[in-house]
Amino acid sequence: MKKILILLAAIMLVPTFTMAQKSTKKGAKEVSPIIEGKQKVRKTDYDSIWKFTAFDAKKVYFCQYDYTNFWTATQSKRPEWGTFNPVMNYLLTVGRSPMRICAVYAINPTIDDPKRKETIAKTAEEEAIKSLTALTDWMTKQEMKNKVQINVAQVDYRYWQGTEYFTTSQTDDALIHVGCVIFLGTKKLDLFPNAAAGAVKFKDVKFFPNDATVQPSYDVVMDSVANYLLSNENFEVLLRGYTDNVGTDAYCQGLARQRAVEIKKKLIARGVQEYRIEVESKGSADPIGDNSTYEGRIANNRCSIIIQ
């Protein structure tokens, strides 16, 4: 009888345990606070918070505010929000306004060391999340009913500043706290839309193995790319070079970069400003052909032309 009672008790407990498991699993599905990738957007793509006294739920705003100051502000009895004041005034007035806030940072484009960039990016993400969490914790303690989703994103600093990058003095800081991108509304949208959505796509430029010469047959393509960029001043171009897998990694990286540089020279000769052309080397990565065949190696020896 005792064994039967224990068995019945165990059976009765099973549904409760299963529900608890489901509940925990469901609750664990959280939106990642990191927006992957180096975003190709300009600050002019957003409305500035200084333009408005009331916010439009259909617009995305940019606030040039050092988000790491949230940590200091929330520790004081009377927080000083600086340029973030319009947002806080709105949230304190509109008691249940939902908000997506994204801390935006950039790595100084003069830094070339990949390992150093990776370290800076990790530091930037950690301090941004810490500061944004301090803000949301403070809002909870103040019994504010606003639902807030936090994100962190890296932008391409040269692209973000546009021509200002070349006409104004720049900081020497390795990590640049760009500011905050804000959306006050319930609509699901991309805070960082593709800057070149709908842009024309150009075919890859192919190269002979172990060679970086742009063949004369591609002159028509060079003309088309140059004319397109000259007719669309907001666009830039990324030249991404590739090779087959013959040779050392260092050799493949160097050859891939040289291929992109040769195309860059062709575009500059056709009137495209140098600062609008970005060069990237991928070496033997991302093959689109079989490197064991001649045809496959020809396919892999290429340079992609990406309007951005």
C-alpha cells in the first residue's frame, strides 16, 4: 500500500515538473542584445532627437550621447541626462511607452590589428550592456512602466560620418562611443536597414591564377561601376578579393588584396573618389568552385563588387 501511494504521488508530480521545465525554456528565449556585424549606415539616415518635442512611433532617432554615462547618472540622487534629456522627459510623461535603445560604438578605422579590434569590440559590448542595464534597473526602481529592449551595435565609423570624416579633425580614441539609436513604438523594424537596398548588383571580376591583372574585357564593367557611383553620391563600394587555395595563407591574402587594389585604381582613374572605395582581402576563403579543377580555380580567383 505504501509503495502504491509513493507511485501515485510521483505520477501526480510529473505534470507539474514538465510545466516548470517548459516555463523555464520559454522564459529563456531572450533577444540577443548584440546586433552582429559592422553596420553600414550614416547618422543622416536617422532623425535627431533635438528636432522634436514629441516622438513619432514611425521614426528612428539618433542621440549623440555617451551611453556609458548612464551608469554614473543612475547612481546619483538627481540624475543628469545631458543630451538624453528629451528622451527621459518623454518616458516620464508617457508612462507605458515601449522603447528600443541601441548603444552604438565604432572602432577607430586607423587600427588594423584584427586581434586588437576583437578585444576592443568585446570591451565595448560589455560596457554598453552594463550601462544600458543600469538605466533599465533605475527605471524599474522608479516604478516606470516602460518596456525597454536593449541592444549594442558596431558601425563603420567612416561610413557613419560620411564626408565629415575627411573634412573634420578626428579623435585618437581606439573605442568611439558614437551614441544611441532609439525607437519608441511597438512596430517590429530593423534599426539598421541596408544602406544600399535596391542598389544595382555587378558581376564578379575574374582573374587568372597567380595574377592580379584586370583584363581589358572588364573595361565595360569598370565603366558601369564608376558611372553608377558617380550618379549615386550616397553609395560607396566594397571590393572584396579572393583567390584559390594554391599557396600559403599570407600569399593568398596578399594576392586577393592586390586584385581589389587594381580594380580600385581603375575606378579612381574614372573619377570615383578614393574614400568611397573600400578594399577587403578574403584570400582563399569562401570558395565558389572546386579548387581541384582548373575551372574551379578560375571561379575562385575573383573580386566581388559590392555597392553599399
